[in-house]
Amino acid sequence: MPSSTRSSGAPRTSAAPRASAAPRTRRTDPDRRDRIIDACLDVVAEHGVAGTTHRKVAVAADVPLGSMTYHFEGMDELLRLAFERFSQAMSQRFEDRMAAVTTREEALDAVTAIISDDVFTDDRELVLTHELYTFAARRPEYRTLTRNWMAASRRALERHFDPATARLIDAAIEGLTIHQAFDPAPRTQLDVPAVVRQIAAIHASDAP
């Protein structure tokens, strides 16, 4: 009668554990969100707000399309952040000019430099500024950006001029830069200082 017997020999050992697969390297891209915001400005400059889409921005930023909805709630949020970044950068350039001078005469020269050199340094800045103004005109909720921009400019001017003069000079900067941007005639550097000084002379008081 057959009987069941254990096989002789060395005791069984469990199979050696399989080598674990090398961990996947996760691609890190900490600057992706900032890059998308900058790319949005490039797309707006090229296609206008109306022609700006998630897909175009994703291509310009070199990111997957899904990154757009991952980092931003929608196109409105992205446009607001992009225009906010642009207006703050322009305001900072203005602030740097006015903070670097100490006398009223230097301040007048700084205003001339802002008009002649700092604002609309290229077509991109011109287009982005007017796209922001047009967008804010159509969408009142975006006018906070333009108001903040104007307020920052006036604060910088009030370092050297009283509030009434600062307001007039700010308006002149706006008008003269736009006029120069679209005037086909070459810029006349002598005209700008004369206009700035005439406006400043309307109010003789210095800022405290």
C-alpha cells in the first residue's frame, strides 16, 4: 500500500525576492506656472485677448494642455494674473526712475526719460498696454488693474510733486507716450522736456 512520504534533502527555501523596479523619476518643473503667465502675455501681444486660447498659451509655454486647468481656474484668472504682472513691471520701472532722483530738476528730467525711453520700449509693450485698456473697458471687473497702475504712478510722482501736479504729469505721460507711439514723424526730444516743465509750472508748490 503506497504511503505518502516527505522528500528528503535540504529544506525548501522561499524564492528570492524579485528586485524592485527603479523608482520613476518625476519631472520637476517648479517654474511652470510662472512660465505660463509669461507665455500668456506673449500670446496676447501676438493674437490679442480675443485670440488667446489655452492651447496657444500651452504651446508658447511648452507645457501640456492639462497644465492650464491644473494651475488656473480658467482663462479669466490667467489673463488677470498676466496683466497684473505686466502692469506691475511697468509701474516698477516708473518707480525706479523717480526713486533715483532727489531734486525737482532731476525729477523733471526723470519724467522726460520715462516718456522718451521707458514707456513703450517696443511694440509688444504698446500692444499689451492697449489690450489691457480695451479689456478693462469691456470688463469693469478688470479696471482695478488699470486703477492700481495709475495709483502707483502717482505715488511715485508725489515723491517730488504735489498731488495735483502729479496727476497732471501722469496724464501727460499717458497722452504723450501714446501720441509718440503712433506719430509717424521722428520723436523730437526737445518737445517733451518743454511740455513737462510747463505742466509742472502750473502748480509751484513742491511736495513735502
